[in-house]
Amino acid sequence: PACTAEVPGQNRQNSRCCPERDSAGAGAAMPCDNLPAPDTPEVCREGGSALLLPAFSNEHTWPDELRFTLYLVGLLYCFCGVAIIADVFCGAIEKITSKKVLIWDKKLKKKRTLTVWNATVANLTLMAFGSSAPEILLNVVGIFPTFIAGDLGPGTIVGSAAFNLLCIIAVCVIAIPNGELRYIQDRGVFAVTASWSVFAYIWLLIILMGISPDVVEWWEGVLTFVFFWILLCMSFMADKGMLPGCKKTTSSWTVCPESSPEEMAQMQMQVQQKYGGSRALTHDQMDALIEYEFSAGAPTRAQLRVDATRGMFGGKKVLNGGGESKYMTGAKLAVQLLGSKKDKAQAGADDKPIVAFRSANLTVLESVGTVEVRVIVKGNLKQDATVKYKTRDATAKKGEDYEEAIGSLNFGPGKLEQSFKVKIIKSEGYEHTETFHIDLEELPSDAPLKLGNGKTASIVIVDEDRPGVLSFEKEQIDFTPQTTDAFVPIKITRKHGTSGTVSCTLCTEDGTAVHDADYEPLEQDIVFHDGEREHEVAVKVMANSKYEAMEQFRVVLKDAQGGVMFDSHTDGGAATCVCTVSLQVDAAQKTLTNTLLSMVSVNRDVVRLGNANYKEQFISAVYVGGSPESQKEAKALDYVGHALTVPWKVLFATVPPADYAGGWLCFAVALIMIGIVTVIIGDLAELLGCVVGMPPAVTAITLVAVGTSLPDTFASKTSATMDPFADNSIGNVTGSNSVNVFLGLGLPWMIAGVYWAAVGGCEPGDRWSLRYPEQAAQYPGGIFVVKAGSLGSSVATFTVCAIVCIVTLLLRRHFLGGELGGPKALAWLTAGFFVTLWVVYLVLSIVLGES
């Protein structure tokens, strides 16, 4: 039939013979015609274009060598830019997830300060989004405006996952000092994230090559996105110990509110018994272990990434130059002491019975009077034998802390356990925890039994003349600001013992109230001398006649010294004490204030602080190391990195500081900027691949995947070396890989799948049908197409490599005792194997994809 022009309301059947109308006419407005024409030139050729590039209309006439150089340099430079703005984004996330609130604790019947975000939920949502924002946004942006799958996005997700799992973990394995091991402490949570990280890619194979080959139906996209929330719920349940094999992350050490000196000594005994090993814990060790058990002192994922990126580009450091905090000291000490307690007595080749102390470590109170020590024989003793014992000084001295004991024990058939007693001497005044040893003397070679590994017992004496427990007299203080500056008196009490000189650090912390605007910040050492029970400080509150809602700031006690502890049932727990000061609105203005602020709650002090930080952002952007002082100490590489990236730093300094709107304004603006830079990265990658003849799928799993993952490599390396366990460095990889699929692919695929199911309406002859003839035959109305092709081969190859990698980690744990580190030769062998797997993944993905 003759070609006829289509008019509104006319059936489109008459236009089927007119594919030339794809570039004009009413059909161009239809969803199925809103696609690139099948004969559209490549992006680097005349008439071709990506979303924003090429920048010049005559670029296709430039020499390929010149374009290759420009595109490659531009791509690498954009990788630097996206890393810098992603760290601004992570700073906003850190602000959001660290928000604290004062809530009523039903068990304690008092208010306590708690963090709003659960750490696991934050790690798998905002933190994962922050570290993988470029890869995720490349997929989300890639489906608009045509709602078809982009060439780079899906491949980048898989390529990034391969680099993360194989190369980043390889770096972490060899980053551990020679001989040291890092093992996964919570294997239940690791099992959840590792299983989901493998299932995520198996699921991709199922939907792309199994259920509906080369297409993603709407329900498949929705289910992929729903899996993200299922993973989130399961990880939260694992964190709370609600799944089999998972332990609750919060510490179980508690003390009654009415703790007596004896009960406080019992808590110290628990710590000693858990970590003491063969020696008494020193005061510094006890301090560090308490910090490790009770505080959230480990650097967050966002902090690690920000610090790593700033280290690369000469920016302001976040982690105090990488110095080890008390939390890290305590954590490493915990690993060291727990490892030293693995003392196994084994019979030798001669099969002689073994004699050893029943318990190699005993902890007693100083007032116990005597301690009974038991010695046992393991094995079949057929004749009588005598074993001698003798006490030996360590930090505890005979005659002062205990009475010397020397004697012998007789064993024989049916008499395999004997005991003796040692008298403990109670001292006057407070002493640190002390220890002494009891040794079994060596036996002659012809003796009917032999000494086992437990031939020495350590007796730890815990003093009951306690340094006491510190707390605030009041945990909440209401104060009404005056028309002139005033002072809030805050009293600190010392109870359950006043022996010796002790100290702690007092500091203030912003809540909704802002330092220098609402109150004067304070940080000082608080010292209690022997017998002193109370100490009072005064915090200056600024004159305030503003119409604001009630504001709060916190006064915090931390870093207890001299043996003193904090009351674990006050706000702040055993690691700190928290007093919340609420600045109330003047009674005469309260009604008006509440009425206005019920409609809009604006804290002008936060705005003022944000304005000040805006200036600080530009100062940090201009100077090497973030300040004039740091610039003086900067190294040559810092100057080079800073000089190359200072345009990015100045540009991104325009992002509003995280002080505004609780970090959400910074979050939104940074996200928009990441999206813009990501689009440029995608365009440059396509242009570069086009110029050298590299398929988009290969560009995605190599250049783009590696470039967007480099900051995470340095962050994971820092985490591996600083953290005493491997949970964070490995768990971040497995968790991120699964989130990238379920969120990075699930969200855009759900949107596109629902879009095509709702408004497709394609017919033969339109651009969608011409672009996807095979799918058009099966789904004539239109559907979201994701060609398995090279993506399917990449996913399949990665899935196999991922399983091999995880099995290797499990074997290392079984035979070496840890997933990371170990003997240097084995560590390098493991790392080389993982990198080889990554190379195999690349080669097979490329070869199978081309075939």
C-alpha cells in the first residue's frame, strides 16, 4: 500500500512501510520510537554522539592518536574527580549516620544517648551507596531517557565486583605484617554477605540466560530490587544475633547500678579471665581492652575511603596520619592475648601420662584469704610418682602479696588429682592488679609421667581498694539561657572507692546546640586526688534571646586513667559518661516559639557554623594537606597530587557543608555532581573504546571498573592493617558486591521493566522493533532488553572465580587460622593466585564475549 502520513487518531498500520519516518513525524514521540536509529553512527564517528560528548562537532576529523591520548587523560582525570566528590558524598553520609538522639530507656528507666542508624544498616545502604556511587549512577543514568540498557553500566558492576573481590582482597592479604593473621570474627555475618554476593550474580544468570533470555521482565526487575531489602533485613538480624551461628554485636559485660567495690572487682576479674592469659593485665592494657569492648572506636567505612583518597591527592587527613587509636591498641591486644591462651597439652610419642595444673590461670580477689590450686594427671598412671611445686614472683612479691609455697604432691593409680593452698596477703590502699606464678619442677627422664604444657600456673590478684567509679551527678540538666552569658554547673562524682589519684578527660559535643554560638566548647583533664569524691566544672552558655526550639549539647567524660571506671548504667555506658544539657526557651516566649517552630524548625546557629565551614572548605581546597600548617610538612608527592587535582577540589568546595540540614543538603548536591561526572566518564569511556576499537563491554570491565574502584583499594588496605580482624576489609567487599547488583542494577532495571510493561505499545516498523528484531518477534508490544551476550559470559566467569576465591579464604582460615596475612610466602602466593583469577576472568570474559 501507498505510504501515508499519520494523523492523530489514525491507526499506525498504514505507516508500517515507512521506516524512514523514524527520524520525523508523529511516531518520533512514541516510546518505541524514542530510541537511537539502528544505523546511528558510532560515538567517535561523524554524526555520532553520547550524552554530553564529544565537545566539538569536528572531533571526528582529529587524528585517532590525538583523540586516544585526550580521551585517556580525560578519563583518568575524571576518575580523580569522581573519587574526590565521592568522598564529599561520604562525608555527608558520615554526618547523617552518626546522628544521635536522647531517648527513654525502659529497662534503665532513664534517658540515654543512642545513635539513630544501626551500623549494619548504614554499611549496606548509605555507606555502600557512597563507596559505589559512580558504578551505581552509571547504571541509573544509563537508562535515561530511552529506558534501554546502557552499554557500560552492567559490565562496570560486574567488572568492579571482580576487581573488588579478587584484587582488593589480594592487596589486603599481603598488607598484613609478616607472621600476623587477621581472621573474620563474626563468621555468621560473613556467611550471610558472602552467600548473597555469590547468589546475586547467579540470579543475574538466571534472569538473563534462564527464565527470559536477553530480556528483563518487570517482575524480575522488581524482585532484584526486593532482594536488596531482604539482604538488609537478614544482615540486620545477623547483627542482632537473631540468625543461627550469629552473635549479637553488643557487649554482654554489665554492672548493676548499685555496684559495690566487690562487684566492680568482679567485672575486672571477668576482663582478666577473658584476656589475661599467663600474665596480669596492666592498667594500660585494661584501659585499651575496655575501650575496645565498649566503644565504637573503629574508623567507619566512609572515614577510611575519605582518608585514602585524600592521601592520594594531598588532601587533609582524617585518621590523624594513620596513628593507632586506643581502640585499635585494645583490639590488637585482644587478638594477641586470646591467641596466647590456646595452650594444648598433648601426649608425646612415648605415651607417658601428663601432669599439669588443672587451670593455668586463676584470678582471685585480694580478700580471698587462700587460693586452692589443683594439679591433675592425664593418662593411665600405673605407678606412684611425686611432683614438686614452688611459687615464683612476678609483679606480686612473696611476703607482701602472698606467702611462699614450696611442697610436693603424690600421685598414683586411682589418685590422679591433688591440690594445695597458697595464702594471699591483703594490702592497705590501692594497688594495681598483680600476678605471681607457681611452677611444677622438671621430672627425671625415667619418671612414670612427664610435664605437660600447663606446667606453670599464673595467679592474678585483683585489689579491692578500688579507685572508684565516675559519673555525673545528673545525666540531664535543663538550663534557660539568660540575656547575658551564664555558666551551667556540672558536678562529677566518684563512688565505690576513692583510693589513689585518678583522672579522665572532659569535653563538650554538639547536639542541636552549636559550639561558639550557643555555648563555649570545653576540653580539660579532670583529676581526683586520693580520697576526693566530687569535682565541679562550669560550662559557659552564651546569651540567647533567639526564637529557636529547645537545643541540646553533651558533656562527655572519656579516657579514664588510674584504674577508675565509668558507671556502665549511666548514659554513655562503660566507655564514657554523658551529661545532656538542654537549653530551654524562655517561658515568656515559649508559646510563640513552639507555634512558629512547629511549622518550620530552623537552627540559625547551625547555619552560621555551616557558613564558617564553607570558608574552611575553600581553604582546604587550596592548601596542600588542607591547611597552611600541613602544607609546610607536605612531601613532594603530596604537592604533585594536589597540583593535579586542585581544580576539582575548588569546584567541589562549592558543595554545601554537611552542617546544613543534618548532612542531607550536602548529600543531595554531591549526588548530583557525582551523576554529572559519571556521565562524562561514561562518554569518555565510550569515545576511547570507539577510537581503539574496544567493545563497550571490555571497556566497562577494565578501565571503568578499575578506575572507579581504586579508592576502595586503599581504604580496604588501611582497614586491613589497622583493624585486628578481617571482618571489615572482607565484609565490605562481599556486602558491596551484592548491594551493587540488587541496588545498582535492581533499581534501574525495575524502573525500565515497569516502564516498558506500562507504556510500551510497540508495533512492527518502529525503532524498538528494528533495534531488537528477535525480541520483537516474541514480545511485539515491547519489553526491557538486556542482551546476555558478553554480560552473561562475564557474569558466569566471575561467579566461578568468586566461588574459588571464597573457598580459598575458607581453606586459609582452616589451615592457617586467618583469612588475611600469615607467612609472607603464603600471603604472596595467595595474592598472586587471586590476581591470576582476575586476569583469567578478564581474558575469558573478553574471549567468550566476542565469540
